[in-house]
Amino acid sequence: MSEHTTQERAPASDYDRVGGAPAIRAVVNRFYELVLGDDRLAPFFAGIDMSRLKRHQAQLISQVMGGPVDYEGQELRAAHADLGIRPSDFAAVVEHLVKALEEAGAPPDVVSHVVDALAASQSDVVTAED
């Protein structure tokens, strides 16, 4: 009787499950289309270097999803300190990211993981009241 050796693979990261870097770039591009098309949120991005912001957002989402990329942007609290972001603004951003992920075909559990990570960062981003 022969013995079969099975190679155990580590479970795929959320990053791998959504399609890696190309998928993350597509999600980030769609996310910013939605955000910039939202009259409530667009003013926050006036005068912002969107290429740089998209790069940092892709790094952040990749890191949250367990990808091989490390976020190199400012600490979230420092980056958002003077923006006066309210809970309703934050919720709108989350909604747009969820929509971009769902449109890209991200599995529901992956979307949930990202939402959980966003929820954990809310106190670093929200600095004003509704």
C-alpha cells in the first residue's frame, strides 16, 4: 500500500481570493469614482493628489486583506485630523467601498473582513459630529 503525501497549503488570503494586485487596483479606482461622484464626499478631495491617494489606498486595502504589500502612508489619525469627518461621512465611504468590492465579485466574507477593519479605524478617522 502506497502512502500519499499531501501538501498542506496555507489558506488563501483575502488578497489572493479577490485576485491580487490587479483586482485591488480595480476596486480602488471604482471606489474613488463612487466617492468623487458623491456630493457629500467630493469636497474632502479637492486639491488632493489622487494618484498618490489611490496608491496609498491600494496599499492599505492590500495589507488589510493579507497581501504582500505594506501601507506606507501617514498614520490614519494624522492623515484625517483636520478634515472634520463626521460619522455619516465615514459611513458613506464604507458604503462606497463595499459597493466597489461587491461589484468586483469579492466574496461576502472578504467584504465583511474589510468592513470590520474599517470599523476598527473609525475613531482614527472621524473627528467631528453629525
